[in-house]
Amino acid sequence: MNVNQSAPPVPPFGQPQPVYPGYHQSSYGGQPGSTAAPTPYGAYNGPVPGYQQTPPPGVSRAPASSGAPPTSTAQGPCGQTAYGQFGQGDVQNGPSSGVQMQRLPGSQPFASAPLAPVVSQPAVLQPYGPPPTSAQVTAQLAGMQISGAVAPAPPPSGLGYGSFGPARGPQSNYGSPYPGAATFGSQPGPPQPLPPKRLDPDAIPSPIQVIEDDRNNRGSEPFVTGLRGQVPPLVTTNFLVKDQGNASPRYIRCTSYNIPCTSDMAKQAQVPLAAVIKPLARLPPEEASPYVVDHGESGPLRCNRCKAYMCPFMQFVEGGRRFQCCFCSCINDVPPQYFQHLDHTGKRVDAYDRPELSLGSYEFLATVDYCKNNKFPVPPAFIFMIDVSYNAVRSGLVRLLCEELKSLLDFLPREGGAEESAIRVGFVTYNKVLHFYNVKSSLAQPQMMVVSDVGDMFVPLLDGFLVNVNESRAVITSLLDQIPEMFADTRETETVFAPVIQAGMEALKAAECAGKLFLFHTSLPIAEAPGKLKNRDDRKLINTDKEKTLFQPQSGAYQTLAKECVAQGCCVDLFLFPNQYVDVATLSVVPQLTGGSVYKYACFQVENDQERFLSDLRRDVQKVVGFDAVMRVRTSTGIRAVDFFGAFYMSNTTDVELAGLDGDKTVTVEFKHDDRLNEENGALLQCALLYTSCAGQRRLRIHNLALNCCTQLADLYRNCETDTLINYMAKFAYRGVLSSPVKTVRDTLITQCAQILACYRKNCASPSSAGQLILPECMKLLPVYLNCVLKSEVLQPGAEVTTDDRAYVRQLVTSMDVAETNVFFYPRLLPLTKSPIENTTEPPAVRASEERLSNGDIYLLENGLNLFLWVGASVQQGVVQSLFGVSSFSQITSGLSVLPVLDNLLSKKVRSLIDSLRAQRSRYMKLIVVKQEDKLEMLFKHFLVEDKSLSGGASYVDFLCHMHKEIRQLLS
């Protein structure tokens, strides 16, 4: 929801809500509530399914704390959770497919408890639109007890409010309720008591509504970066950026664009001050890449004291002969060749001709002083290192990979309009020993050299190992044809791992260049060699103090190896094809510390996984990468960078070292105060990345951003960005599991969230009863998103989640950008059969909850890594025929991963939607077709994050109530 727009009307607040005598009130369990004591709210993560009745007198209640009491999940058949009073039949989706919770004309809200509205406070400070007034929604949170259904009151005129629309149907985006839903809102008649119901999910903040509002309000206008401290549109909104002096939000997003002037104020609010920086982010075609500025031999102009680079915020003085640094206030001389006169406003007359004086992002060509050993780099190299053990050969992986590489080598990254890529390539195969290949262009056939002493790794050849693809094409093609045949009858099952990386790094060192290793590996490296690992997978450690060891590497050898790789500019991308435990936590250390990526294809089968693997490989080989990079973030006086998260190595406290950095990776930086800031000057960040391009050119990429500073907490809360906040909190928590018990990490997150919201309630909200839950307008989704992080596989694993899965997700999230964490933690659920077939635009999403599924429809769910097509049991026969080419629901193959190509509108529409979703994500999402009531449905339901999870995670409604309890405890 955009904070500038006035919104639909809201029930009046601040007036007593009547309680109607004579209504049959029911307490939470659906029992008559006239004589029952108030029902205590189901403890957070506690036994909520089946909606418990009041405990008998004498039963003690769980103490209020931020921890999770032991879970007792009500199990139905096949280990399913019983979802409330709705069975698994047609009514399983609650009100959206059955009775709709709508207001009867003339009726007032009725309840058996004092009403406690959820309130979303206004947030103004934005360039357009009238400010909304604060929103209050009746959602009985008073005594943590939920009674009969809450129906909003008649809307008074002129009150704007957040995303919890009054008497809205089940969906924000559909005019009419689902087919078959009784719409009581339009039928006159005496008020009738509604069935017993928990807190109405439509009366609490909806992510879908917020996203939709922001798209409508901010998607049409370009986002112009000229003004200091502007909050950009949400990551889910498509918008154009015009750089007018501050870096685009595609490069930098902050948790708040208005930061407290003092550290005391920051401590009071507990809002982390952080920036998620994506220095090499890819831009849409309509936006220009950063200009490259060449200052010749003298190199870029910098401040003599703090070494900040020239930027639009520097002040020229003394007629342009000197400039004052905006970061440290040092006065510097302007070199004669850079001198220019000032206009009447004190600005240089050539300001708009120079990118570094007028834009937020630009690049400088670096001089030889910025290069290793004071000599310009040579172009980088790619080395393909292929596991040829029994598993890799038998699965068909080796043959598939060699076949693909023949054509893929034509698409290596190249600079600008270069005819061919400057990158050289080399090939190694390995099992227990390593095989190097000489593919020199003058040879008739490739030559193989075996290194069996893996304990003391060396590269047996220099000349002919790294070659230009076009010059050696015939020899390379011959090699790739021979590798699958050479190892076709192998019986070798054991592999080594660390010596392979060591060999690749030594080869780059010998060639005096940076580069990337592409490793294709299948099993736990148990062969006798440095870096040998043992199987230490132990599920019994989950929920114990030793659980953190599952995320830590087995030996320090890999950290040492990674450090050597970084020094050489050797980045490692790892493709894993495990059939069982491979210790991802240890194997991913080198990719993680060198700025590389890990891809995992469990139980790889060519027919099922070929498309996903080849798509990932093509994208990975073709993407633009900066090599041998160093990044530093400078800040103006008053704040400084204190903590960093991401895939990189740090040998000191300021320099982020990246052997490689691509356009998908982010570095997250946390700032703390070291002095007082003032409102007039604001705060400045400058991110400088020094790197070698794919063509071997040394460059500096600079991003600048100016933020506002405030003395009022309300200004801080008005200018926060929840998506970035969640990105930071997830990374903070995912690093925390390396050193603390998972329960401690979860409790820390809950406490911090409660403190942020309690501080707002205490210092910024208009006075109201303690029974109300009041959320800041731009943080109203903090509880729902935080609950998704708490329920994620890393912090709360289900029985089916492996140790390797958790380690894999943990390292993935560490370098995700804000758009990726947004959809990863709160997946998109798209109904496919609600909009007309002719309509080819993406259908509006619905909330990620089972209540939103109608068994007569088909839905797509995506989270950036997974893609599900859920088919309801009562879908029309025509739809089934059009989409699957079979005549009935029972004939659809469950687990199907490819839709048949059929010549009809619906089939084309769904397949093109799937293609467009895949194009938006950095990894290929494999499709899984899930039929309602099928065994695969349990996997699908794991992604319906607003519901209670099988692993004991709270539903959104329950967590919101728990959060409210935490806030009230802090306030009292």
C-alpha cells in the first residue's frame, strides 16, 4: 500500500462498540460462551488447530514469553493437521468458498469481548496524494480471546485506511466472491448470527493489498532520484528510475530513508539501519547502464583525507579552485586539468556534462595504481571441472554436460560490442585423481595428464591448458566427445573435492589471471585427500544446543583454501548432484567466501532435471561478472558501517573482498552511530567497487545515496521499508544459527520486532486503549513477513527437510536481494481460471492461505525457487482438457513437471505465464503439478505461509495475537 494515497473507508473508532444482548455468543472453540470464562489465546506455536476450548479451572496457562511452548499439532489422517472445524471436503477453504464474512445492512459489530481494533497509522512525507488518516479495524485482540465473527461497522465518510478493507470479499482483486459464495452484504433482512469464527483474516493487513496499492499508486510515474531521502516504490512494483544524483533503488535499498540523529534514539526504536547493496545489478533495457568516465593518467579525483570519490554532493569553493569533501569536510585543491568556473548558485558550470557531478551511479576507468602488482590485469579464465565418478556417469550427467558445453562456449560473457569473448577456457575431470587436458590449437587430439598425488597438488602443464575457444574449437569439441566414452565403464565411486579447487586456483595463479571455476560434483568427498569429509548428518541435534554444528563447516581447511582463492581472484561456482548427504555446509564454504554460487539438484535424473540444470548453467556461464573485486562503503560523519552480510571474504574491518561478483549478488551493510547527525545535512553513503571486467579492464563503480535525518521517531517510522527490513533480519538470523541455538535466534527476532512496534505505539501513535494493536502504516506487514522468516526451513525445519536443504537455503538467502527474499518468504499465489481467458496480463495474486483456494480453480504458486500448479478436485472438465490434454481430473499425472503444448488459448496463456515468471527469477523454477487431496499436497501447503505449518509454525492470525501480547508486555 502506498503511504500517500487515501484509501477505502473504515469503521469509526474511538466510539463504544455495542454488544448485542440476546445474541448466541460463542467462544473460541465454538461452545456457548455465556457462562464460560474468557478463553486464553492459543499459545504462540501452540495447539491451535481444532480451536481449543476454555481450559477447565485449575489448568495452568503457558507463561507469556517470546519463546515457543512445545507444539502439539492435532493430527488428522496421513499426518495432516486438522484445520479448525472445516473438514477436507468442499468447505475446506473456509469463508472464501462458502459463507462470506460480510456485514449485514444496518447491523453493528457484535462481540462478547471488548473490541480491540488493529490500527494502521498514517504515514505521510511522500511527494504525492493526500495523506491517509489512521485506520482502525475491529479485530478483537483485547484479552487475547477471539469470539464470534467480527463484522466491520458501516463506513463513515472521509476516513481513509490501510489494506484491511471494510466488508471486503475474500479477495482484494476480484469484484465478486467465488462462485457459490453467499453474499450476505447485498441481501436485506434481520441480522443473523454467523457461524463461530476465529479472527477474520480479512480484517488484518494483507500483503496482496499493500502490493496492489503500491502498483496502482506508484507504478505509472518514473521514480526520480533527485530528492534526498525518498522512499522508493516497493520491489514488487514495476517502475522506471531516472538517476538525478542518488543511486537507483536497483543498486541500493535501505531499511529506513530517514535515520535518527542520535544513537539513543536509534536504540530506543530498535529499527536496524542497513542498506542492501547490489553493485552490479542488471537494469531493464529502458534504463541506461552507468556511464564510464576516463580521467586519463591522473585517475579519478578523490578526497585526500578519507579517499571518497568525487560525487554530486561535494561542495566547490573559492571560485571552483577547491572542494570540500561531503564525507569528512576536508578542503582539497582541484587539479588544474579538472578546474571549472562556478555559476551564481555555487555549482560548476559543467556539472551536467560530468556523470560524477550529476548522477548517483557511474564508473571510472582505473589507472595502473589500482591494479595488483602495479600492472594491468589480463582477461579472466573459466575452468570447467567435471566429476567423472560412477554416480556422475551413470546418471547421464557427464554426457549431458559435455554435449551442452560444445555450444555454450560460444556464449561466454563479452564487453560491449566485442566480436568474441576475451575469456580463455580450460578443462579438468576428476574422481579420486585429477585429469588435466592439453587442448592447444596446434594439436590434432587433446592430451590427458593425470595427477594422482592429490596431497600435493600441482598443475602439470601451462601451455595449452587455458585456450581461446575459437582458436582451439576442433580440439575442444573432440575432447568433449571423448570424455563420456573414456569414463563410460568406470567403477570408481570415491571423489576428492578440496584438491580440485586447489588445482584450479594454481592454474589461474600460473597464468597470472583471475577467473572462475565451474565445479560439477556428485558425492561426499571421502577419498583420502586434503579436505576429506565424513558423514555427520544427525537429525537428533535439531532443537538442541548442538544444532548449530549442522551449519558449521567440518574442518577449517576449506576456509584456508577460500582465503587463498580470494587472494588469486579465483571465484568458485558449485553445481551439486547429490543422491544422499554431501555436507553442503562444508562444500559451500569456498563458493560462499569467493562470491560464487551453489546450485543443488538432489537425485538428479536427466529426463526430469535436464531443463532446470541446463537453464541454470547457461545463465551462470553467460552472466556478467566482476573479478578480483574490493568494495568499500564510506559514510558521512556521524554513522559508519559496522557489519556486513553476503558471499564475500573480509581480511579487515572495512574492505569487502570478492574473488567474483555478479549482477544477482548483494552485500548487506549495517550502520551504527559514532556521533550526532543533524537534520540539515542528512547522511551520505558511498559504495565504491573496484573490479576487473570480463575483458580484463580495471574499473571503479561508484554508487551514492543521501538520506534524511530526524529528531522525531514518527519521521523514522514513516520512512521505513519493510521488505528491506525483513531481508536484513533474515540474514542476521541466518548468520546467528552458526553460533547460537535456533530457539535463541527465533526469540531474538520476535523480541526485536515487538520492541520496534512497542516503541511506535508508545511514542508515535495517537492515544487509545491498550487492547488495540496499532501498527505503523509502512510496517503493517512486519508481523506477517517476520512470521514467514520464523517458519522457514532454516529456523523451523519440517520432518521432510534435510540438513543439506537447510544449509543450502541458508547460504542462498545470505546474498539474496530484496525482491528475492520478498517472494521467497511470502510466495505468490496466482489463480489461473478466475480472469477471462483472453486476458493475457498476469492475474492478480491472492493471499498464501488454504482458505483462498477454491476447489473449482487452478493456481500457480512461486517463491523464486519452486513452482507449483495446484489443481482443485472440482475443476471443470473443459479446463482439464485444455490444459492437460486428458478428459478428467483423475487422469492428470500428479507430480507432472511439463505441461503438454496444446493449441488452445488457456494452454498458451498458462505456459506463457510460467515462462514470464521464470524470466523474472535468477534460477530456473521446475514445475510440479499438485492435485488436491494428493500426497504431494503436503509439500505445496508448506508454502501457504499464512496458515499454521506442520512443523509447528504459527498461523498469521495467531502470530499477530502473540505479537500484540509481546507489545503489551513491553508497554506495561
